[in-house]
Amino acid sequence: MPLERLGQRLRAHRVHRGWTIAEMAERLLCSSNTLRALESGKPGTSIGLLAHALWLLGEIDSLDGVAPAPAGLAARRRVRRSASQGAPGEIAEDERDF
């Protein structure tokens, strides 16, 4: 699972620096249990805490590689919606069958 692998990489960075769970949790201003959850890949852990951990480990720029924008958006071009599409975030009738 990707979140578990991410947690393992965070743990490897922490261990490489010689920090205990308690030391890193103190630096992140969170509990040791919350840090354990982050390192275990628990999906309920805050994205803000993940970003803070990446910053603390000097890896914040790695977030730029997460979910890269489609080519049209990456070129800073506008992507046009057809007139038949609803407003952004609106669920069409044919999408409601689940």
C-alpha cells in the first residue's frame, strides 16, 4: 500500500538521523502515537502533519511529485469544459448509480 511505503520511508529518514519516536514527535508537536500512525501509513493521519514531517526531514520538495497535473494544466493552459458538463464538483445523473 502506498501510504504504508511512505510511512516506512519517513521512518527510515528518522532512524537515519538517529531520532527516537519521542524526539521526532516533539519536533512535530504531536504525540508519539500520532507519529507511529503516520509511520504505519494510517490514512486518518493529517496531511498537514505529513507535510510538517517532510519539511523537518528536508524532503518537502518531494511533495511536488505527488499527483502531477495533467499536461494541459502543467503548461498553464486553460482546460475548457464542454457546455454539457455541469459545474465543477457537480455529480451528473448518470454518475449517481453506485
